[in-house]
Amino acid sequence: MDQDDQKEPETVSCGNSKCNSKIAPGDDHDGDESSGAKKRKKKKKKKPQKTRKRRELMSFSELPEYMKDNEYILNYYRAEWSIRDAFFSVFSFHNESLNVWTHLLGFILFVGLTVANIMHHDKFFPVDAMNPGNAARWPFFVFLGGSMFCLLSSSICHLFCCHSHNLNIFLLRIDYAGITAMIITSFFPPIYYIFQCTPRWYFIYLAAITSMGIFTIITLLTPALSSPKYRGFRALLFASMGLFGIVPAIHALVVNWGNPQRNVTLLYELGMAVFYLVGTGFFVGRVPERLKPGWFDRVGHSHQIFHVFVLLGALSHYAAALLFLDWRDHVGC
């Protein structure tokens, strides 16, 4: 082989100096190819797109412990959802959907009733409430306010309780406070209008039921009493407040035995009591899901039935409150 055919390895220039490493003939082409391949790979690489995680419904066994309230409802649970996902789940179909909508629609209904009555009755605190046609409206609107608070707090609780443990506990307490407020304020129209001419009696009865309600709220604010095992105790507290109404009811019957509207108002109030008691029975007994676990996960379970009876009881009492107000408007003192 001629010496002219032997090529010396090329040196790589590094600015004005020369690097120690040398490239054999033909190696520069391979380097170009590898660098080109790297560039093509870089071009192909795209920034990862942020995709929202699709929230899946869970079974009872997959739930965190704080959400395990009813073992007879087996599927369609939401757990650890963001506030945004929980909010938009109002339009999806899970095991809390009807719990949300039964009381949300009830809230909207009572807002409409309140607005209609405000437009019709503009005197909340009349100067001379003892004269016919001038009965005070504030006890009636106190009841409407308590009902709306109960229905709205219940809907919010069932919608957002799937977010986190802390929010779950907080919303449950608000829900219990709403139930208590509805029971307390339900006493205001009948007691005030029946005993309006003897103020000491309506003051005694309203002070007593309000004190019972405050005690109930304070008791239920205890975190331990929010757990599922105290379901019966909570129902007992609510039932005790409701049964307190027997005392002023008997007193009212004695005072107004000859009143022609007595039977109609009694019928409405009896209807309210029956609705509340039947609803509470379903709630405590967890019927019908206890009989067929998994069959009533999304439609027909005890809490949904309880909600419907609570709304029916509130509407029955609303009708009775209108009669009390109309009667006091006509007779005065």
C-alpha cells in the first residue's frame, strides 16, 4: 500500500486549539446521523397534556371508614372528590342524587311560597297586633326561614360530603343544625297565634322549645356523635323535640275547644306528625335496603324516603300555619 493512501486521523478543532481526541475517517458521518436522530426525537416529544382524572363511582368496601354509614347500600358512592367534581355530580346519577334533589326542589318550593307570602302579607310587626286583621307575620316567616335552612343545608351536605373527612364532619353538623332549626321554628306559628292573647304562655312554650333546640345542637356538634353508631340517639333527640309539642297542643285544645277550625288544623298537624314519624322509622330501620342489599342503591333507599316524608310534613305544617294566621287575623283578641 502506498503511503499516500494512508490517511491520518483528523483532529477535532475546539476553537483555536486542538482537542486530544481524534476521529477516524468516516466517523464524522455517524456522528451527524446520531445528532440528527436526537433532534428528530426532540421534535417528536410533545409537552404532556394535562388531563383531568375521570372520577369513578365506588363500592361500599372501597370507601374510607368515615363514609361507611349504611352497609346495605353497596355501590354508586363518590369518595374524595374535588369540590368542582362534587358540584357537577348534581347532574349525574349516584346514590346521593335523589337525596340532593328531593330537598333542593323542596327548598326552591319554599322560596316561592315565602316570596308569595311576603307580597301578600307586608306587615311583619303590626303596631296593634291584637286587633282583627293585624296579626303579626313574623312567627309564620320564622317557620318558613327554618324550613328553607333545613332543606338547603341538607342538599349541600349530601352533595359535598364526598370531598374530605373534615368537610364531611362539618356538613353533617350543619345538616343536624338544620333539622333542629326546622323543628324549633315549626312551633312558632301555632304557639304564638293560639296563645297570642295570653303572652306569658307563648313565651314559656317558645322559650322551652328553643332551649331544647340549642341543647340538641350543642350536643350534636360533638364529633363523636356524628358517627353512624349514634344514628338512633340523634333520631331520639329529634323525636323528643317533636313530642314536646304534645304539651302545648293539649293546652290549645282545652282553650279553643269550641273553635270551628279546630278539626281542620288538628288534621293538618296530625298529618305533619305522622309524616315525620313514618319518615324517621324508615331512616332508623334502614328499610327497604336492609331487606334487599344492593337493590335500592340509587333509587328507593331509606334516606330518600325520609327526605320525602320530611318535605310532606313541612308542607302539611305550612297549611296549618296559614289556618292559624287566618284565624287570628279574623278573631283578634
